[in-house]
Amino acid sequence: MTADLQKTLVKHLQAENAHDLQGTLATLTSNCVFRDHATGQCWHGHAGAADHYRQWWDSFDVQVTRSDGQEAHWLGASTYVAEATWVGTHIGNYLGIAPTGRTIRQPFTVFVRFDQGLLSGEVFYYDIASLLRQLGEERVPDIARLPHRAVA
């Protein structure tokens, strides 16, 4: 890990938490890849990353936080892995579930990869059933029809 990568990561997280799409995209390589293993979705490039962030930001007024006991480590020179938590309110349609106004606290693990000083991708792992229960939903929606699933 270099000080420059650490600064890029902080800049990315600040833009993401501000829901600043242009600022977030500015921290990503043009060929970045985002994978959400809970939904099976995969997004490619800046257009895909924008779709990824819009899906979350349109559904949740969410911030990424780190709670006590959550760990983060650099794995070699270009990979960062962290436990974190999405904290926010369900404000828009999510997987066919109308906004509930309920608060979520969803832990997740993310692997962040870097290339040429920018984020080249993120891979997310979280328990979708736990997230759905926080929305008052016990069924898992038909996620096979989600956009970006065909390439997952």
C-alpha cells in the first residue's frame, strides 16, 4: 500500500458517501469492474459503475461506515479488503420492493483492487436475506431478471 493509494481510497469513499457520481467515477479506471455476489450482478466500465451506484443511491440514502471490531487490511501492493457497514434509509425501489422508510445497518465485506493509482474494481459480499428482513421482506425477489446479471 502506498500513501497515494490510501489518498485515492479516502477520496473515493468521501465522494461515494456524498453520492457524488462524477467524483466517485474520477477515482476509477475506465475499465473498472464491480461485482455484487449477493445479487449476482456485474458492472463494467464507468457506465456500469454509474449504474451500480445509481441502483444503491436510488434505493437507499446510504453511507459506508466502519464499526468497532470491523477490520481492514492491505493484501499486497494493490488490493485492500475491508469489513464495513451500509447505514441508511430505504428511500426507493430495491429489487422490486417499494420504499419502506426503514433504516438499514448492513455489514459487508469488500475487496478493492487498484491499477495505475485508481480503483480498478470492487467485489462485495453480504447477506441479502438479512438486508431484505430489515426492509420487512421475507421472500428473496426474482433476481435473475436484474440488469447486469447476464454477464455475472
